[in-house]
Amino acid sequence: MSRTSVLVLRLAGPLQSWGASSRFTRRTTESAPTKSGVVGLLAAAAGVERGDDTRLAPLAALRFGIRIDQPGTRIRDFHTAHHSVTGASMPLSERFYLADAVFVAAVEGDHTLLTGLRDALRVPAYPPYLGRRSCPPSEPVDLGLFEDVGLEDVLAGVPWQAAAWYRRRQRTQQTLTVLRETAPDESAAAADVLRDQPVSFDAAHRRHTLRTVVTAVVPTPIPAGPGSTQDTHDPFAALDVLEDESA
């Protein structure tokens, strides 16, 4: 019998955008990373080509969950473009992003598969990005591989990954929201559905299907200790002090 492990990622950057359904002129973002987007990040790191549905399938079958450590702010941008051959103007488009957000993503599955994915994240075949190519992560995304533990326990126990400035402003925060797939023996009666289960990333025939999502809350874990990425130099610390003194 194969061992089950959980691979954990920290998704943080100036901008993120996780679209589950978008039209050409209006590209929205969900409030948290989609399974399609995170599986795409893992597939890119592992060198899975867009049309290779056979290699994509085991990644898409991983059980997925997200914890919202720092929800960020939704912003809107307008894009213009011109046709590369004719020079004609393309329609004006709206694109939405999450600014200054931090999420903990976790995938549960076969230990050997996840070990390979963790190694790929450390030396990726293609650079990772947070939903769109214009949204690179601000630091390495790998938070580690946890053996012989379940998805729920990992999402409840990984230290709070929010930025130091955000933690200072949320001193009374008691819980974090978790969005996860149902367990095999769990009823889906109270679950929501989202069309972000990847079937194919082929550029000509990209396909997704529905998956079930359970919303839960967990107590806010103790933040990572000294020496973590969250406790390094914060250029906005002086502004927080001035803000506190003027209150």
C-alpha cells in the first residue's frame, strides 16, 4: 500500500490572479487560489507540457486545500493591446488581481509523486507564477513535505504565514478560513462546487470539470519563529510606528 503525504506551498506575491471563469474582455479572480491554478504551477515545475493529459492526470487527482492567511485586496486594471501583424487595436479588457495576499496551499496524495513534485519546485523546469505569468511569487513556494498526516491536520497546523506588518494589525485574529476538498468518506451535502478541476491544459481544448469544496475555520496557528521570511526586514515598519503614535 502506498504512503500518503501532504505537500505544502506558500503562495505570496505583490499580485495574484486565480480565474475560474473569464471572458476575453473581463478576467476576474477568485478570492483564493484555484485547484486548476495550483496544479498548473506544479505541472509547470515538473515540466509537464500543456497537451500531456496523461502526465497531468495524477496531479489533478491529488486532494487539494487552501488556507487564507492574508486575504489581500482586490484591484482592477485595464489592458490595451494591438494585433502583432495588422497593428489594429484590440478590445479594452478588465483584469482583476489580489494584491498583497498570502495563502497556504496543500495537496495530499502518493508520497513518491509528491516527493518528485517537491524536488521539481526547488529546480523548476518552468518558472512558477501565481495564476498568471505576470504574477511571480515573491519567494520560493515550497513549505515542505509532511508524511503520515492528513490534509486537514496540515492546514490547521502549519504556522501562520501572513506578513509581519499584517500580523501586527491583526493582533486579535482568532481563526483562519480553509477551503478544502471533501475526504473520500465525507458527505458532500453541505459542500459548494467550483469548476476548476483540471482535465486538460491543451491550449486548443482546455477543459475543467466540477469539484466539491468544503469551507471550514481553524484556530490561527502560532506564526513562524525568528529567522523566517516573515520576520525579515520590513520597510513599512516605520510607517506603522508613526501611525500608532498619531492615533
